[in-house]
Amino acid sequence: MNNGRFAIALHILTLLDKANGELLSSEYLAGSININPVLVRKELINLRNYGFVQSKEGKNGGSSLAMSSNDITLGEVYKSVRQASFLGHQKNTPNPKCPVGKDINEHLNSLYNDTELILIEQLSKQSLADFSKKFD
């Protein structure tokens, strides 16, 4: 689910920002989010693939931000976890002989894409640093 992954990713990134470069373990992050550390590690891999996070393995390992929180927008975070349209997809194939059914999926897809672009535009106006300041 997009919004569930977004919340987890944003929680992780905010904790890493607050750590000021200190390495945080997946167990610590999972404890804050109250989820299984395996889910945190999966999201950390994704965030590392997008260049937001760097990790060090081993006994004294952990993760930290790979770039300044000022350089990470919430829109970029959303795009990094996006899996499907925010509003979903039509699951059935409407009747092609119906005046509405024959074109409904095309128009819904256009509506969904336009709406998601507005969401990303709004999220892109705020950096991780801006969001993180709410927890001072």
C-alpha cells in the first residue's frame, strides 16, 4: 500500500535526520515504528537504492542519511515507495457497448494520474528537514 509505505519511509528518514549522522539499527527504527525489523530492513534497502540512506553492516552497523535532509523532498520519498496509483485501479472490464463503460477506465486513469501529480507537487514543496522540524 502506497500510503503505508510512505509513512514507514518518512518515519525512518525523520529518525535518521534526528540522529545527526549517528548510525541507527533496524531494531531501533522498528521499535519506534512498532513494526517488525524485517520490514524496516526492506524499506532501508529501497531508501538506499534511491540514495537517501547509507548503511554499514556488522555489529556496530546501522543506517544514516546519505544526503542532507534539506535535499530530500517528501515528493521524492513518495515516488520512491509508489507502487500503484494512489486512488487505485479499476479491477473489472466494463461493458464496451455501454456509453459510459466503454471509456470509463481511460477517463478514470487520466483523473487518477492528474490527481497524483498534484499530490506529488504538494509533497515536493516540503523537505525532510521541514518535516523533521515538527519534532523539535
